[in-house]
Amino acid sequence: MVDKLLRSKKRKGLLTNLLLITMVIVLVIVPLVIAKDAEFGGADDNAKEAITEINSSYEPWFLLIWEPPSTEVASFLFALQAAIGSGILFYCIGYMKGRSKRDDNEL
């Protein structure tokens, strides 16, 4: 009976994972198919253009301390920041889930 229960839980977990992976793939591919010739630019550039259209004499409140030498370096730094942030976030989620399971097993 316990073996049957574990198999059903594993199967349910596998189906959940497959569903999540499929959803991620769909979320990545659909925008690329729908907007084939679209430019995927940054929000900073769009905001700068919109602000200068509204007020051409606008000056930023502050300037960058350091400007990356190329767009590739800027993209790398952005990806690194996202990776570090998601690593911290998912570590905390995993830690809390593990602590919850430990507390359930102690009861």
C-alpha cells in the first residue's frame, strides 16, 4: 500500500514537472512566433525616448558612475544580476520548504 502511494506521488510530481516545463516552453516560443520582426529592446531606452518626446529639455537627476564598455558587457551584468537574484530567491524558497518538511516529520 505504501509502495503504491509513493508511486502515485512520484507520477503526480512527474506530471506536474512536465506541465511546468511545457508551460515555460510555450511562454518562450509564443512571443517569438507572434512577433517575428519585433525588436526586443530594453525598457530604459523606450523610457528615455518617451521622456524626450514629452519634454525635450529634460535632464536626468543623476548620471551613471560607470558605464559598461559595450552592450555585451551590460547584457552580461544584467544576466548575472538576474542569476544571483534568482539563486537567492529559490534558495530561500527551498530552505523554507525543507524546514516545513522537517517540522512536519518531527510531529
